[in-house]
Amino acid sequence: MDEPLRLRGAIHLTEMKVKYIVYGLLIAGLGALIVYRIKSNAQITATGPSGPNIPTVSAMILKPQVFKDNIILAGTLEANEEIEIRSEVSGVVESINFLEGRKVSQGQVLLKVNDIELRAQLSKALTAKKLASENERRAKLLLEKQAISQEEYDIASADYQSATAEAELIEAQLSKTTIRAPFPGTIGLRSISTGTYVTPTTVIAKLVNTEELKITFSVPEKYASRIQVGAQLTFTTSDSDEEYQATIYAIDPQVDIVTRTLRMRAIMDNSNNKLYPGAYASILLPLESIDDALMVPSEALIPIQNGKRIFVLENGRAKEIDVEIGSRTGNSVRILSNLHPGDTVLTYGVMSLQDGTPVEVILHDPEPLTKVQ
């Protein structure tokens, strides 16, 4: 009885071992198949139907270009000369001798303030001066005859000098009742009428000389040393695309510590009166012109910790080069070091490259430079 039981147990144990062996072989085979498929897929991806997967990037052959280094600034047009016409003395306006909005010449009488009181005062002062002059003459004769003392003569002489000064003062005030144009220009709209009582605070009208216009603008501090008196600039206004020329004639002696800019002023001929003071001006200021600049697209630059890097093509591989950059345009950057005419610069699709990566390149022509930075 015990023998058949042992036999059946041995058979059952043998069957279990075979089953485990079969399961183990199946699992091992499945694992091997998975590993094989992964390696096969990786190899297919890496090699492809025609060899290694080499990245394709755009490139350009570096050629010297003419580069005009310009900056764009905002400015304001101002009259060459501009004043508010006022009377230096108080009084009633007797006559107005100009037409609003018309040109006037230098020295032309613009206004006359009533001067009747000042003329009366002058007549009185001249009479006093004449009497003092006669007294001084008589005192001098008496002094020569030693009929009076030196002190008495000095008093008579002082009276004469005082009367003379009083008459001159009234004459000066009298001359101020006639207001003349200090320079040629265009007179503006008047704010008074004949019979108005004016004082030195009363603005009568504005006189503006627009035969020439000034343009005031500010240049960033870093460009200040590159601009000199006599430099030419061009500008446009908000109401027209026409370009005008102007010449820098004055530069502030110091940089504004708040804005870190340097104020400059240019002047232009406006004899045709096409432009008006107060208008906005968009200024194109040339800093320098370079005949053999090496320019690359901005996308070709890769920022690094201490500067910029560029990839060039060398023996079918990407080679990284550290470069120093200069001025920018709207789409390009000037390279100052480590590149030479004829180098093939990798321009687009370079962010994933590493030094020594094999690449295929598609050459393209450099994009035209935009006007300004």
C-alpha cells in the first residue's frame, strides 16, 4: 500500500519540476525576445536605411559686408530763436504795429506804449540838469577866484552829475515804451489790443525764428565718445516719411547721472518752412561705416557663461568657437574675433549640436542687413 503512494508522489513531483522548467524557459525566451527587439529598434533608429542619423543644419559662407552702424533716437524740433514779447515798462498800449502770423524784420517797431508821463518827467529832468550845469559852471569860476571853498564847488558838481543821471534814466525808460523785434522771425497771435494796460508780466505775443530749426536729443552714454560736433544725421517726422538732414553743433559737457545719456543739439535749414517747432523727430544717427564687417544671423549665436559661441563646419563636423560680438542690426550681429572670410558658419538648428558632431549642411545666402540696430 505504501509503495503505490510513494510512486504517485514521485510522479507528481517530477511533473511539477517539468512544468517549472517549461515556465522558466518560456519566461527566459520572452525576455530574450524583448531585449532583441529593443536592440533591433535602437539599431534601426541609429543607423536608418542609409547609415547614421546625421543632423541637417543650415549654413552660410562668411563674406565681408558693408555695415553702417546706426542708432535710432527720438528728438524734438525747436525754433532757432524764440521769445515772448513783453513790455519792460507799465502803461497803456498806444499802437500795435504788426500783423499776427506775419514775418517781421530785426529792429521793426512792434508796439508803442503811451509815454506822455515819461516825456513830462524827462522835460522836468532836463530843466533841472540845465540849471545844475549852470550852477556848476558858476561855482567853478568862483572857486578859481577863491570866492568859495572846494567843498561848495564839489556840492554843485555833484548836483549836476545827479541831474544828468536822472535825465538819462528817464530817457532809458522812455526808449522802452517802443518795443522792437530783437531778431527777424514770425510773430505769433497777440493777446492784447490797443488800449490794454500792460506790465512786464504781460505776454504780448511770441516771436519765432524758423528759418533754421534745432533738434535736441539724448544719446546713451556708451555711444557718447563716438559722436563729434559736425557729424551729420538724418531724421523723419511723424507726418511724413521724407528724410531731412541736420548737423550736430553742440554737445553737453557732462552725462546726465539720472538717465545716463548725453544731450546733443543739431541744426537744419528750414527756409522753405516745411517743418514746425515742437514736432517729433525720429533720428537716424550714424556711428561708423565698415566696409568689411563679418555679419552672422542672430540665431547662430549660442549664449554661454562668459560670452557667445558659434559653430562652424570643419571636415564635415560642427566645431564650436568662442567669439566676441559687436553692434547688432535687426537680424544680424557683427563678429569681431575668431572668424574669417570663407568660414562656413552653421546658422539654424545649432542648439542641439555639440563640438565634433557630424552634420549635413544646406547653404543659404546671408540675409540683407536691416537699417539700424
